[in-house]
Amino acid sequence: MWAATVAVGTVGLLGSSALGGPDLPTAVSPLAPAQLARLDLHASPDGMRPPEFSLRTLEGQTVSLTALRGQVVLLNFWATWCLECRQELPALEILHRRFGPRGLAVVGINTREGPIAVRSFVRDRGLTFPLLLDSGGTVTRGYGVIGLPTTFLVGRDGRSAALAIGAREWASAAAVEIVEALLAAAPGEPGQPGR
């Protein structure tokens, strides 16, 4: 239930500070609170690392979170039947094409669907970023995803930076500003990018 830990650590995402305790990490992000607010993102607790995973693409290639270390990772959990996901995926494709060469890895994790449905969906929409299959829902459960779409932003150092539950305007100026800030941060750099 990693997402629940992240969400509770942000105090407010799930409702009340009573859900957290004195031992719970505080929400800290390399992103400024105003940046997060513009896209309605929630900061991840300081030092929180997302669970490792290893899944296959539609083409049979294995992709793991460890292999993506050193890149900024936008990890999006989605399904073909999810209307908000359908609206959000083209914007993720725009980010992939624009920032992929600079170190942004946009990765979609399809949850609990088979390759035939996913392949047809991807082909019809011209999606080119890596789409991984979590047919059994193991990774989805490990991340504590309870609604789709859910997106995690992970910095170059492998630490979670932010979380979005529900669709966001990923092609907006606010999203571009967030991606730019994360790309500007050196791996392991604390605090604000560029400082």
C-alpha cells in the first residue's frame, strides 16, 4: 500500500492529519508547493522510494524501475476502459516526445488487461511511450493504486517527488514547468532544483 503511505504522508490527501502520526515522514518535494498546487499534485514524503517493479512491454521487453534510475520517471497507471485515462494518454505522449530526449521516461502501466485489448488501443491512438502489462495487478496493488488514472513522478535519484490521483492536464504549462524542474535537478540534489 505504498500510495496510501505517500498519501497519508502528505497530510490532507486522505482527509485529516489524524491519519498520520509523529513517526510518519513529512511531505517534502524538490518542487515548490505553488508548482504542485497548479497541477493539484501531492508531495511525497522526504526520501520515499517507490516499490521496485519489473514488467514486460507489449513487445516483450522487460522494463524495471531500477533500469530507469537517472531519469525522471512519470509512472502512469491506466486501463483502456477508463475514460479519464483515455483523455490523459495523448498528453502523456506529448510529454514523452518533447522531454524523452532530455531524460523524461514516461511509462504507462496497464492494469489488469490482456495484451490483445491493449495492443489495439495503443495502435489506434499512436502511443509510442513504453506501455507495460500488469495483467495480474501485482504492481498496481504494490503501489496501492485504488483509482485510475494514478500517476507518480520520480526524480532522477529514484525518490518519489509527487503523486496525482485522477486525470491531470499533462500538456499544460504547469505540467511542463514541473517536468522542467525535475529534469533540472541533479540526481540526489536536495531542495529546489537549480539551487
